Amino acid sequence: MATIVVQDLTRAYGSVPAADHVSFSVGEGEIFALLGPNGAGKTTIVEILEGYRSRDSGRVEVLGYDPATGGSAYRARIGVVLQSAGFEEEFTVRELLRLQCGLFPRRHDPDELIDLVGLGDKRATRVKGLSGGQRRRLDLALGLAGAPELLFLDEPTTGFDPAARHHAWDLVSRLRGLGTTILLTTHYLEEAQRLADRVGVLRSGRLQAVGTPDELRAASRLPTVISFGLSPARRAADLPSLSVPPEVDGSHVRFLSRDPLPDARRLTQWASDNEAALSDFTVAPPTLEDAYLALTEEPAHVS
């Protein structure tokens, strides 16, 4: 069952399209990442789904509601974590969570929520005494106050150090395990690779591709990078025939292979037969970031 259905969505600002006939769906319990460079239309599309911005045309249905007319019944079933939000600085963490949870007919226990986001030792701390990363955790807790069926996460780990980011990823994964559907926007491609079941990539208001991270990587048809170091006793000319000529920089060898498995097999067999060391031998297939950059690259203008 689809939690979000978007069909032929359009929204323009003057002559500039922010959503240009965009269509996608998000399944129940799925984490869907909406990716794109600044100005691609992510914020406009998410705000339409949240019910905070109107659309020019197209069909949008979220949890069975049209967000534009769903009103309080719709908003009670969603959670929103903005990229940045303001707080009442004099409240303690627990006071603010108790207040927020009390606004919803269905709600989390404030103390359980504080522990869930890793602020257990800060529950009596005033908001003004929290660090940037701790405030971001509070943002997440506030978005979860109404035990939402659907959670919108806008750049949820901005400002986090690596340890805090991994903690947040674990939390998001646990929320999916509880059945929460999540729409994520992020500029961290590793975050999308780690969390998202599927990814949609936007450029200039148009949806370029939708699929799992692995599907997008495979569809990019980008080459695999094979690299290694040769010992001083060996020369690049000694190497076996490969699918493409290698690039050689001193003792370091690198090439972009379209047939990585046969190439890697030839190299390792040659090294074994000739007792040659291939130091730091690496086979690096294209990443989600590589596929994303290929999809969002603006076409060259011919003068």
C-alpha cells in the first residue's frame, strides 16, 4: 500500500519550474530519499506533501488525504523535522517535549522519546544549554512527538559529528522497523546509501531517476576503478592485456574498467604466475554519489 502518491505534480515560480510533472510513490514503511542539488525543487515538493505549499496541478495523496485540504486530521498523523527550527530557550528538554506531546491525540511518552534520541542525560537541561548536535536530536524528538505514521526528515544530520550521525542513522532504521514511513532529504550521499530503500533524483524540477541505490548505480553504467601499486622491479609494460590501457603514475597504476571481473582475474593470475606484488589492490565500483553526479550534471552548452 502506498503512503504517498504523486502524479504529474507541477509548481512554478514565474517561469521557473520547481516541480515539472513529477510522479513517484512511497510505500508503507519505506524510507524514500529525495536527492538533488540546491534549487532542484526538493523543498517545494516536500512542502506540498506536508500541506504548507500549494501546487499548480497534478494529484497528491498522502495517508489517503490531499495535504492541501487535510487540515488538522492530516497533520496529526505526520511528523516534520525541518532543516532548522526555533526553540523556546528557557524550557528544559523534558518540559518542551511534554508540551509538544500534549498537543497530539496519539503521542509518545516524553521520557521514552528523550531516551530514544539519546538526550537522557540532558532532560533537565534548558534548551539554551544544548550543543548544535543536541539541538538537532531535540528537533528529531519534537518531530516524533505525535507518534507519526509518516515522518518528513529534512537534512536530519546536518552539523552532526560522525559518531552522532551514525547514532541518528541507527535511530532512523529503528523507526522504520516500527513501521514508520520516512521521506528523507539529504546532501550526504552516504546517508542515502545507508538508509534509503529507494531514491529519487531531481534536477531543475524534473525527476531524473527513481530506484534502489544499487539500481541507480547499475543504471549509471559508470566504469569500475581498479588501482594498485607495482614494485620497482616491474613495469607497466609487463602487465597482461586489459580491457582498456591503464594510466600509470610512477609505480601507481589505475584504469577505468567496463569489465572489472575479467580484468581483475587477469591481473591476479598474472601476479600469481610472476610472483609480482600488487600493493593496495583496489576494485571500486561506482557509488551512489557517482550515479547522482552523473544524473544531476548540467548538459554542456554549445556556443
